Amino acid sequence: MSDVIKSARLSVSNLGGSELKAVATNEGLQELFKQKQALMAEMNVAKRQAADAAAQPYLDAIAEVDQMYAMLLAMLGDNKHG
């Protein structure tokens, strides 16, 4: 939450007001609240996509190492004769 929102909430509270009542009775505040929620949802999707894209090269490299590990393990795993 931004400092500007914290400050406004504190000011409303100090004046004896209620944020919940203001939102419940004001369409402008309701619309801004909805806009913020929509933007936050979009941001979370974008963050997830960016994280997935950033992870992909590492996942590919890990899969390649796993493949080599599995091949070597299969060849050397029968170590009961050794």
C-alpha cells in the first residue's frame, strides 16, 4: 500500500470518518478500487509470465544435466561387481 493511501486513511480516521462507509456510498471510490484491483491482477499475471520466461533457460539446462546424469547413472549404477 502506498504512503499516500496510508496518509489519507489516517486523516479520515483522525477526523472520525470511515473508509468503508466512504467506499460503500461513493461510486467514484468504488470505480477507483475496481481499477486498482484490475491493475494488480494484470500485474500479477505479468510477473508470473516474466518469472516463467526467466526460469525457462535454467529449466532447459537442468533437464539436459538430468538427462546426462541419468545416462551415466544407468551405465555405472550396476556397481555390485566392483
